[in-house]
Amino acid sequence: MTVNKAKYYRELAGKTQQQVADHMGLSKSGYALKEQGRRSFTVHEGIQFADFVGQPIKKIFL
């Protein structure tokens, strides 16, 4: 995944980092590290993220 895809799809969905973090059960800083590409999304987190922003997982992570 390119680093900016998570941010792009989050913003496209009109969600804040805090909203995504809350949905995924992460701290805001923990989610931010994933969005910045400094930490990887687990498979489960990827599914949660894609569902929350309303995009197919393949579109975001491939």
C-alpha cells in the first residue's frame, strides 16, 4: 500500500484519524503510525478500515 492511500480514503469518507482509531480500537497515535506507513495494518485492521471507509479492501491495500 502506498503511504497516502489510507489517508486518501479516510479523507474521502469524511472521517478523522480519531474516528478511525476509535472504530478500530486503537489510539489516535497508533492509527497515525499506520497511516504514515511507519507501522503495518494487520489483516483484521485492514478489513476494519476498508469497511469503515466504505471501500473494497483490494482497492486500498493492493
